[in-house]
Amino acid sequence: METSALFDFIRGPLAWISFIVFFLGLIFQFYRFFNLTKKNPHVIYNPRPRKKITGGSVQDFIKRASLSVFGVNPVMVIVTTVFHLCLIIAPVFLLAHNMLLKNAIGISLFSFSESFVDTLTVIFLFCGLFFLLRRILVARVRAITDWNDYFILFLATAPFITGYLAYHQTFADHYRLVISLHILAGELMLMAVPFTKFVHMVFFFVFRFVIESEYSLGKGDRTW
Amino acid sequence: MAKINTAGVDTERVKERLDEHKTKMKLSLKACAHCTLCAESCFLYMARDKDPKYTPSYKFLNSIGLLYKKKGMVDKVTLGEIRDNVWERCALCTRCYCPLGINIPEMIALARSICREQGVYPRFDRE
Ligand code: HEM
Ligand code: HEM
Ligand code: SF4
Ligand code: SF4
């Protein structure tokens, strides 16, 4: 019954370990990133005063969007936005996950219907496929791609592939194996977030919001 | 492992420079999604028929990124290639846009500074 002990470990302690590594790792990296910045000692010279984001006509909005990265790479921006939204919404508001959470700690979040999350999962996987094809086919992306990029893409999509297979009972005779692989894949991804390319999540929030630059999205009153 | 010929390169000094900026540079290199969304923001990329070698991320990965990867153990030929990436292919105009907020010009500027210290820089008077 050696394998059974392994399954129990994956479902029990490793799940807790991965959550702890994920949250503490994020806090640690946030702290490290933030520590690289310092209060801006200079009077902020703002060559391009920020227009109010709210208000303005639809035409204004379209004009602003067309001048941004959205206007240059619309397909990529749409796909990556959908990809990241699904990445967060699908697992967090999934009934199965929330039931496990309720059993474990007594509280859970709101859940969408299973069929809706299933649709998000499929959409996510198509976005992932788009990234994969882009990496292989577009010369400029290929030029800076290394094995780590494929590995990271695999790490991000593996929980969704295995979650999909488990939900649809594709390999019904081996459900236990599939769900164990799913849990393992999810745990590996969570633990990888603070320490791999996934750390771009922290980077984005620190450097687009905290640092003063012509592209800052927030107050941007610090420098580095 | 084959020994690289680092003759003429003060690798200790290169390492020292790399260590000075280690945290920020390594985090920036790690965070880069390798997505090339920065490409069109570079006027040289646009002016050179969208040659992939002009993508801003290509330029910092193959300069400062390479130096960190090799931990400063580079030969003169490699420094020459880095020189092409950070001088020939970049005017350091600081207009590149990265959705994640990666400071691309700073990375390229550091690579330039390290090259210059090692006597590798464009010689407009001779070339
Ligand atoms: C860490 C421990 C995790 C556990 C214990 C776990 C457990 C489960 C369970 C029991 C299911 C339901 C399968 C079924 O209906 O038969 C499921 C589905 C799913 N999981 Fe997880 N999961 C974990 C982590 C993750 C992570 C990190 C992600 C993604 C980032 C993820 C994404 C999904 C998705 C998208 C589905 C649903 C697929 C569909 O309905 O098509 N899971 N998970
Ligand atoms: C919430 C904050 C986040 C922001 C603002 C963000 C932003 C970005 C941006 C701008 C890109 C480059 C465009 C692209 O290639 O799609 C990207 C790529 C990527 N992100 Fe995120 N991201 C975030 C969180 C995450 C998380 C938590 C994960 C996974 C656990 C993730 C996984 C990925 C992957 C796998 C790619 C590369 C896709 C490819 O191979 O081209 N991101 N992200
Ligand atoms: S520098 Fe920014 S825009 Fe360019 S490839 Fe890296 S993450 Fe993408
Ligand atoms: S600083 Fe260099 S890479 Fe950035 S836009 Fe200017 S020429 Fe291109």
C-alpha cells in the first residue's frame, strides 16, 4: 500500500505545504521587490499629466486604447487578459475546490456553476495553445524562447488539463490517479509562483503601481 | 568542461559589477515573460524590418542576461557580440514599453558600462 501513502501525502500535508510556500513566498518576494525602491527625493516632474481615466467620451476611450499596447497588439492583449482572468477565476470560484476548503477550514468562497467553470477551463486551455503556437511559429518570440518558457507554460496548464480530465471522468477507471495528478500539478504550480517566471505577478504590481514613470498606473511616488 | 579563453577580460571585475546589481537585475530577468510585447515600442525594431534581433528583450537577454548566466566568465568574442546588441541595435532612447514594468534601458546601460570597462565599445574613429 505504498502508493496509497503517497496519495495521502499529496492530498494532505503537501496541499498545506504548497499553500504556505505560495503565500509566504509571495510576501517575501513582494518585500524584496519593494525594498529595491525608495522614496523619490525629487519633486515629481510630470511631463504628461495623467488624464482622468473615468469620464470622457467613448471616442476618447477608443483613441487612448488605440495608442496603447492594445492598439499595437490587440489579439495578444485580449488573449493574455482572458488567459489570466480564467487562471484566477476558474480555480478560486470552483465548487469542488470550495467544498474542499469548507471541509478543511470551515469557510469557503462563492462558487460559479460547474459548467461555467468548465467553459473557462476550456477557454484557458485554448489561450495556452495560442501561446504555445506563438512561441513555436513567431520568429521574434522563438528568438528569445528557451526550455524554461515551455516548462512554465506546461506548469500553468497542467492543473487545468488534469482538472478537466478529472471533472469529465475521462479515465473513469483511473479517477484516483487522475485526481492525484491534478492535485500534484496544482501544488507544484502554486509553489512555483513566487520563485519562477510566474513571479512577474509581483513584479507587475510593484513596478507598474509604485515606481514613478511615464507608464505608471498608480500613484508612482517611488523610484529605484 | 571546456575552458573558455577569458584572456584580456578582467572577469573578477565583471563579476563585481554583476554582484552590485544582482537582486534587481536577476529579478527583472526572471520576471520577463519572454512575450515580446515590447518589440513594437522600439523604433529601431520598426526601422529594421522587425528583425527579431532588435526586440528590446532580445537585446537585454543577450547582453546582461548572458553575463549573469555565465557569471561573468566571458571571452572577448562574446563581449563583442554583446557590444553589437547594446550599441548597434539600441540607441538607449529609453522609450521601450514593457507591460510588466521591466526597466529595459537600465539593463542595457549596465551591459554597456561593463563592456566599456573591459575596453569593448564602438570605435567610430577606427571602424
Ligand atoms: C492544491 C490542491 C488542489 C486540489 C486538492 C484540487 C482538487 C480538485 C478537485 C477535487 C476537482 C474536481 C474534479 C472533479 O470534479 O471530479 C478539481 C477541479 C479543477 N481544478 Fe483543482 N485542485 C487543486 C489545485 C488546483 C489549482 C492550483 C488549479 C489551477 C490553477 C486548479 C484548477 C482546477 C480546475 C480548472 C478544475 C476544473 C476543471 C473543469 O471543471 O473542467 N486546481 N480540483
Ligand atoms: C495577476 C497578475 C499578473 C499579471 C499582471 C500578469 C501579466 C502578464 C503579462 C503582461 C504577460 C506577457 C504576455 C503574455 O505572454 O501573455 C504574462 C505572461 C504569462 N503569465 Fe502572467 N500575469 C499575472 C499573473 C500570473 C500568474 C499568477 C500566472 C501563473 C501561475 C501567470 C502565468 C503566465 C504565463 C504562463 C505567461 C506566459 C505565456 C507565454 O508563454 O507567452 N501570470 N503575464
Ligand atoms: S521585457 Fe517585458 S514586454 Fe519584453 S518580453 Fe520581457 S516581459 Fe515581455
Ligand atoms: S532604449 Fe533601446 S531597446 Fe529601448 S526603445 Fe530605445 S533603442 Fe529600443
